[in-house]
Amino acid sequence: MSQEIDDTGSNTPEVTHLLTDFQLEVGKRIQNIREFRGISRRELGEAIGLHGNSANTGIYAVEVSGAATRIDTIFKVAQVLGVTPGFLLDGGDLRIEHIKKF
């Protein structure tokens, strides 16, 4: 399946839909692990450097609406939640294993 970019440089509806689905999945993983850890949205927001009402609403936007999140924020959230960024992004665990040379 090809992904096309129109002349204005914006994504086609198909690509935009895939991105939105991805963002919603990331948000749901953040919400699930946050709730599992017993951390409120405000606590998570403050732990990653958000202040005031933004500490709660910023996390809410990511979790519920799939709001775009910068990769450095994903790393901060992962650290606070005690998971790998890979877990938040794809539900897996990023591991680098030592491979013996033949």
C-alpha cells in the first residue's frame, strides 16, 4: 500500500488515520500503565515538567484524544512509569542483547 503526499505536503486522509490510530494506542498504553502504577494524571504531568492545570490536561489530551507527543516527552513519561519508551510506542519491550560472534 503506497502512502502519498499531496502537493501541499500534508498527509493524505489514509496516512492521517493511521497516525491518529497510532497516537490513540500510545495514549491508551500510557493511561493503562499510569493507572496500574496508581499515579494520577496530575502527578505524571508534574513529574515530566508540566505545571498548573497543564499537568492534568496535558496528560488527559495524550491519553484520551491521541494528542501528538514529542519523542522526548515519551522518554520522560516512560522513565516516570518505569517502562521502556518502546513499550509505550509499540507495546513491546526494547532490549539490546549481546550477540556472540562466531
